[in-house]
Amino acid sequence: SDLMDHTFGGKYRVEEEIAIGGCGTVFSGVHMIAGKEVAIKVEPAIARSSPLQQETKIYKTLQGGPGVPWMVWSGKSGMYNVMVTDLLGPSLEDVFRRCNRHFSLKTVLMLADQLVCP
């Protein structure tokens, strides 16, 4: 991608592409001073109603909730809307794939408990 090694917010450097979603591309990145790993979500800043700006608002509301990554920076940078969050571990989909798309009953019940209980 043409965003490799691109820097956002003056200190978040794009490292590698993680996923392409309906509203943007997610990259892993790093805080160049602290060395901390982050996730950087980028969408072209062309649409009048930006899905990423909506997502940013939602993240701000949910901040501090269980399993919600902290948003560390968001804004417009050149031709892109950008949101930088803490980099979480593998997604549930990644884990599901690694388990040959099969979760044990115990895993399903543990997930249900985490998803339902505040």
C-alpha cells in the first residue's frame, strides 16, 4: 500500500496492513517515541458522511468499557480520515479460524458470559 511508513498525528507510523473492511483499511503501527504498538484505521476522506468519523464517536462513548481499545488519536490527515487505537490481540474471527472454525461448548459459554456481562 502507498501508506507504508506513512506517519499520522506526527508520531504514529504505519507498519503493515492487517485488514480491509467496509469502512477503511486497518494497519498495525507504532508510536515512534514510546515504541508502543497501535492499530491505525484509515479511510479516504471523500464521502460527506464518514463511517470512520461515526466509529470514532462510538469509540469515544464506549471508552474504558471491557474489550474496547483506547482511542489515542483521530483526525483528518491529507486525503484520509484516521483513527489510532491501542492494538488489541487477535480478533475473535482470527481465533475461530485458528480453531478450524469450531469452538468447544466451554469456549462458547465463556464468550457468552464476557459478551453479556458488563
